[in-house]
Amino acid sequence: MKTLTIEIPDSLDLDEKEAKTLLAAKLYEKGSLTMGQAATLAGYTKRAFMELLGDYGVSVFNYSASELENDLLNAKSYHI
């Protein structure tokens, strides 16, 4: 795993745990990390990380509009 060192202003009240969570949430949102990878980066279980995503404005369901539309079309073709 790579190590990244960043400098942040003293006025920013951000600890290491929150910085990791912010980074993990953004990378998950972009699709660069899976849920499991992002949770590991942030230091949480997948369940705990999923619960925290809402606090960062990130949806647990990381699908594009076209993927959701395709899923809806597929669902309409199934009859029970």
C-alpha cells in the first residue's frame, strides 16, 4: 500500500481518521475503489462505512443513470 503525506491548514479541524474517510468516500463515489476497498482505507467495516457515506453526501448505490435505466428495462422483462 502507498503512503501519502499531505499538509493541511491549521485552521482546518480534520483528524487523520476523517481525512481517510473523506478520501475513501470520494474514491468510492468516483468508482476508483470498491465498497470493501474504501471501507478498508477508511478503517471501517463495510457496514459501518456504508452507514457513514450519507454523512459525506455519497450514495451507497454507485450506479450511473444508464446502468439504472438498463436495470429497469431488464426488470420489466421479468414476469412472476
